[in-house]
Amino acid sequence: MKENIVKEYRLGDSTVWLFGVKELSETDLDEMYACCSRPRQDAADRIKSELKRRESVGAGYLLFLLKKRFSIAEDLVVLQSGKPVFQGDNGLHFNISHSGGYVALAFGKTPLGVDIECVKRKDLKVAKRFFRQEEYDDLAGKTGAEQPDIFCRMWTGKEAVLKASGAGLSVPLDSFSVLEEIVECSGKQYELHRQKITETGQELWVCVAKEIFCTDD
């Protein structure tokens, strides 16, 4: 197994590692599994879906590489919101996302969230239910070929903001807009950095939401 299967992108001042797990050989997958923490291995063993299991192992492998790069000895803990952090104050912020056989890990010096999604069919019913009216109107106004792409771009923006905030689904998706690159959510502002990437013919949207400052007095 070679670490160069992981591709690196820069989104703003954050770094994103990305790779696909569908085509991994069983040997590579076993080697990645061996690099995962015991809790990650146990969690992966409980997953029935082969694709989801591969994604879980892939996420564990990226965490292994992150700890190796920054010489982190602390254990990983998961906050009540579901956001993973390292114990101790090492000044490193990170977040993980996986979708459709791809795994992404973003890291930087400020609180952030990352989301990755595969571009697929649009879902205007979901947009109508969860997006703000102006977002839905913008999406509905696009041509049929553009709609799946724009929907995915918006969805990753919303997920990344929620993950950066650590609030999870306690914050409604329609309480903030991601039409612009500066987003205000729950008294804080986030800067969105979005990029569309094509991997083995699959179009992906990756979004990093980085906290920039607090608007509370």
C-alpha cells in the first residue's frame, strides 16, 4: 500500500485529503485496517454494508496519516455533537466526510467542517423542505442539466457549516443561506471554499467551511 493514493487539495488555507475506496484491493484494505485505532476497527467490523465499511476504514486510515504527519499521540474523542477531536490542545482542527465510496479529511488552524457529496440526480422536494426560499428559487431557476450540480454544491455548503459549528442537526438547514461564500449561522460567520473534483469519472463537490469570527458582542 502506498500513501500516494491519497490526493491533496488546498481549499483556502485548509488542506483536504481525498481518495476513493471502491477499487482498493483486499490487501490494501487490510493494511489500512491495521493502521486504524481499535475503536475504529470495532466500528468497521459492525458495519454490514461493504461500501460503508470501506469508507469507515478509509476514514480511520486518514486519521492515522494525520496523527503521523503532526506527531499526535493523543486519542481521538467524539464530542456530544458527534464532532471528532483529539484530546489535548494541539492547535489542529480537522473534520471527516465520506460519500459514495470517497473519503475526505480536512485540517487547518481554525475550526472547520468538511462535506463531500457525489453529484447525482436532483431532489427538488428535499430542497423545498430544507433550503431557504431564495436557495430553492435559485435552484428551481436552473436548467435541468444544471440542477443536480447546483443542488450538490448547496448541500455540501450546508453540511460543512453545520459540522464546523459543532451544532449538528440542532440547527435547521433553512436557518442560513449558502448562496454566498460568507455564511452567518448561530452567531458565527463561516467562509466557504468549494471545489468540484472528478475522480474516476465521478463528479464530486467538496466544501470546507471555516470559522472566521464571532458576531456576538
